[in-house]
Amino acid sequence: MAISKILYMKDSGSSYHGKSLKNAIDYIADGKKTQGGRLVQSFNCLPDAAFEQMKQTKQKFGKADRRQGYHLILSFKEGEVDADTAMEITGKFAQEYLGKEYELIYAVHDNTDHCHSHIIFNSVSFQTGKKYRYEKGDWAKEIQPLMNRLCREYGLSELEFETGKKQDRQEVPEWNVRRDGRFVWSNMIKRDLDSCILQAASFEGFLDLLAEKGYEIKNAPGEGAGKYLAIRPPGMGRFKRCKSLGERYSEEAIRERIMTEALTSYQPRPKMTEPHILFCKVKRYRKAKWSGLQKRYFTKLYRTGKLKKKPYSQAWKYRDDIRKMHLLQKQYLFLARHDIHDLAELTFAAEDLESRKRMASKEKSQVYKARSKCGSLFRIAGQMKELRECENCFQNGDHFFEKEHEQWEELSKQLKQEGYSYDETEQLRTYYRSRYSEVSEREKAIYKEWKVAESILKDFTAEEQELKLEADRKRTMEDRIAEKQPKR
């Protein structure tokens, strides 16, 4: 049965947007897999320059970032088709489905038992500049009927489809999840498992300890429900197989660890020789006294910090409190950094930051306007950048690019009339780009500081209003009591 897959290549970052696309093209065009390059063809671009031409199309329409391209894989049943026939089928499909709008390169790999072909095409159309969109239902309406028609023409079995996955990585690393601020369960579960293994005398005791921590257990010995032990901590949506946490957490490994591990396994080994202090120079600093305002926020921070003493497996309940703790930490560090002792100093600091924020915003606007005045220069330089490789080839004696050379000369004259060369214009573009980035970063940093100052002022205003309301309630209560007292 012939199989089809659709994958995509995502952006690899600002330093090299098309890295995943370049790697994919290099892979499918590998001479060791394609009879020395004989089984490699393309449409709307040259096979040897496919990546560069796709890149130029993206730059032309200002769409160099985000999704870079798509990767179609056709895999045929062993012995059902030879390499040349697979090449024919792949070429017909590519031309009919994509050949009118997209640059593409395709190849057949015959280095495995199952002959298969690859098609990689640009995410941006060289005709319209629009990005390719795979909508729900496109497979049933367009792709599958076309593939099946070609398979029937060649007497082959029809294709089956597998849903697309990301090309450049199959799973999100845990550190990336931490960076985005989402809660990570794996470390919490591992710590609880390690703790129960150390305390348990048997596997049954280990399961009892997990249950005491609030874990639900599935496929335990004797239940006969499944093959692998799975657990679910409070607050987690699905059960997690223990063996998916690593080799040390499979059921067999846990049983062995219960018998062999003890607290001494986690204690550091004593050193063979007693250490001696040869020289120690300590520079002492006198601790600065805290102001009342700083003490107040540090006290809040300390009290909120008691959350760390909660059981680790219950941490999911305290996410909002942890966020509040982080805000209090920012507020305390702000007061210490600006050496603020009272409300008057805080108000002055907030007003100063607001003034600096306005100045930074004004400066950014000035840089933007100055850069906009050079827009026509940058457009001409952009057109020349697209022609630069052709101009280099012409200068090296390749007169095939004579037309492009004439365009280059005409654009050079336009820049010269404005008093600039191509290199000077690119330097000017780089200057404005770095200048704008620098001012934007400074504005962003000032804005963050100003927001912290505003949050502290807001807290003070809320507390003052609360104290005022409390005083009003107390005074009203005293007046009522006085009215009820008998007059003497």
C-alpha cells in the first residue's frame, strides 16, 4: 500500500530563518540516495539553487519568517514500483498540484527496500506572494483524488494519508515548557516516586505511600487491567506511565530500587583527607539599614515565601500565590534599587519614570520618521540586493545575466542621483535598524520599571481607602452607641 505524509518546516530563528528548509532540501538531494543526483528534479527553480530562489521569493514579498516550506513524502509498497516510475508519478503530481505557483524540488530515494519520493515546496507563492494554506478538507477534495488517479493510471494501489507533524523536531523539550511558564509535572512525579521508593519496604508499600499522597494508580499488580503501571497526581488530567519518565522508573526498576536503595545512597561519600584552610581573605561589608517601606515589602515577600514549605506534590494549588510572590519580589527590588524610603520618594520616582518613558517614546518616533524618509533609498537597495548574485555572475563573465546587469546599472544611477552608493545605503539601513532596536529596548525597560512603581502606588491607594473606610465604620458605630446611651 502506498503511503503519503505531509510535514512542514518551521522558522529556525531570526539568525537563520530557513535553516530547517535548507537541511530538508540537502537531505532529499543527497547523491548517495538519488543515484548521484540523477533522481532529483525541480519546477520553477534550479535544483542546485532551490533554497536560494525560495529564500529570494520570501524576501521579495516580506515573508522570510514563520513557516518556511512543506514536505510531501510518497512511499510505495516494496517491489511495486521502480525508481524511474516513481520519479514519473511524483513529477506529474508535483506539476499538477503545485507547479503553477510554487518553487519546488523533488527526488526519489531508492537506497531502501521501499522506494519512496520527497517533494519540498516553498511556503510562499512566487506568483501572488501568498502563503500556502492547508485547509481542513483539502486532502479529500484535491490531494487524494489526484494521487489516486495517478496510481490507477500506473496500476498501483491507492494512497493512504498520515497527518502532518513538525519537520525539525518531534517533541518540545521540557526546558522550553519551563521557559514559557507552564507547569511541569514530570519532575514533581519523579520526586514523589523517589521519596516513596526510599520509604517503602516492599512494592505494595510503595503503592500505598503513593495513594497517601493523593495519586491514582492504574494497572497495579493483581488488577489485570493493563501491561504498564500508570499514575495520576492530583490536578493532572491524564494518567502517566511510570516507564515514560525514564529507565529508573519502570516497574522492574522500581522493584529493584526498593530492595537496594536507602538514604545512604544519596549521601555524599566522605573525603579521604581532612581539608585544611590555607588562606582566607574575607571582605566585610556593613549592611545598610532598611527603610520602613522596604521592611514592609520584604515582610510580605517573606510571608509569601512560606509556600516553599508546602509539599511539592501540592504545588499546583498555589500558582496564583506564586505569581503574587513574584510581583512582591519585583516591588521590593524596585524599592531597594531606587533607595525609596517613603511615599513622597516613591511618587517622585514614578513621575520621573513616566517622564523618561515619554522621552524614550518621542525619541523612538523621531528615529522612525528619519528612517521613513530614506524609504525610497531602501526600496532601490532592496531591488539591487535581489540582483546582486546575477551581477556577480555577469562580472565573472556570464553574459546570460546581461538583462539583470542593465537593471543593476539603472538602479545604481538612481542611488547615485540621491548621493549614495549601494554599500552606503545598506550601512544606513543597518544603522537605523540598530538605533531603532536600541531605543525600543530602552523604552521597554523604562516602561517595566514604571509599571512596578504604579503597582506599588496602587497598593498604597487601596490600603489608604481601606483604612479610611474602617475609620468611618468605627466612627459610625461610636455615634450609634452614643445615641443609645441614656442622657443624664
